Amino acid sequence: MNHVLTKSIVALLVVGIAGVTSHTSYAAEANLDCKLHFSLNSWSVIYKQAKGKGLIECVDGTSMHVSITAKGGGLTVGKSRINNGTGKFFDVRSINDVLGSYAEGEAHAGIVKSGDAHVLTKGTVSLALAGNGEGVDIGIDFGRFTLTRTKR
């Protein structure tokens, strides 16, 4: 067999194997377990706005403080507060994957003691939120839930 042809075939095999290996390890990395602990205050009269803060912790030892903003609109009215809320991220490769804006749609109702749980998405990353709070709120709203890194 021609020496140049043999080198070309070997090079193609190496590139092919490297591509399969890197794709496999890339897919395997999407299993980083990260959680969010947060507090959030919101108000709404047709337009909903919420602000809060949180801490994201991953099992690989990384963590970051974040500010939380949520904005949207719909048929909604009320004021509420969530303390000690929790969230779980899915399909995360690194802690930086969790930053950014998530699509949000929510139906809610509560008086005095309010419960809240929903799932948000941002590309391939999803965030399941749960929390108990206080306030009065009722309605259906859609919007954006954004996590931004803070120094503390």
C-alpha cells in the first residue's frame, strides 16, 4: 500500500476517534448537579416584576452568588415574597451554563401563605423552582427569569 495513502487513512481514523471521544465526553459533562437557593420579592398589576438574590452550588465544588430578576405580563395582580426557595438545574456542563434568561410561564393563586413551583428553560438548560412564601397573588403570566453573577 502507498505510504502516503496509509498515513492519510491513519490520520482520518485518529480524527474520527477523537471526534467520537470528544462528543461522548461533551455529552457526559451535561450531568453536573447544581442547585439554587434563593429569595424573591414580586409585585404585579398586569405587569409582573420580581427581584431577588441567590446562591448556586454545584457538586464539583463551584458556587456563585446571583441576582435574580423576573419580568413579564399577563392577567395577574398581587404582591408576594418567597424565602428559602430552591431550584435544581438540568443539562448543565459548567456553572456558567446557568447564567442568562429563562423562558417563564406560570399560573398561580395564593392568599397569605403562597406556594410556587414551575420549570423554566434556556436552550438545553432547564431550571425547576419551588418555594413557599407569603402574600396575595392571582393570575397567569409569561416572561423572562434572569440570573446574573454578583460579587456578593
